[in-house]
Amino acid sequence: MANVAHEPVKKAMNRIRELSADEEARRLAFVRERALRDEVSFINDAERRGRREGRIEGESRLLRKMIEIKFGAIPEWAEAVLRSADSEQIDRWAESILTAESLETLLGKQ
């Protein structure tokens, strides 16, 4: 490394050398770094889950509105079916609502 003339930088570099020579200090630094990465990973996962859940909620709300416009009030059995649906199923129902003759046909109730 280049010769550093600035005294505070020299002190900092010496301190870094001392700490890097200490096995326990290196271990603690590694553990801290791993914990920070894990925390960022957990936050990113939570954000992805939140976006996915929000998207499904919005799709479901729009499908409910479409059902009410076409078929009237949504009965409890249909609410239960809608609550258990995933995004792909909601998409299929949204595509089929235009041609469905009844709510039972749309949601597959026999």
C-alpha cells in the first residue's frame, strides 16, 4: 500500500491491521456481516411476499366487482371459493367471466 502521510489515516490503518490480526475480531466481523446479509434477504423476501399478496388481493377485488356486475350479489359459497383461489385461478375466472352463463358455471360449482 502507498505511503500515507495523513496522521488520522495512518492511525486508522494501524487499527485495522491490529484488528485483522485478532482472530476473535475477524470472527465477529464475519458474523456481523452475515447477519446483515441475512437481514437484507429477509426484508427482500417479505417485500416480495407483500407485493404478491397485494397483487392477488387487487385481482380478487376486481373479479368480485365483475361478478357482482354480471351476476349480482356474491353468495357465501362463492366467497369461500374466491378466498381460496390463487392468482392463476383468478386470471382464468377473469378470462371466463365474459362467456360464463352463471356464477356456478364460472366457479365450477356442480
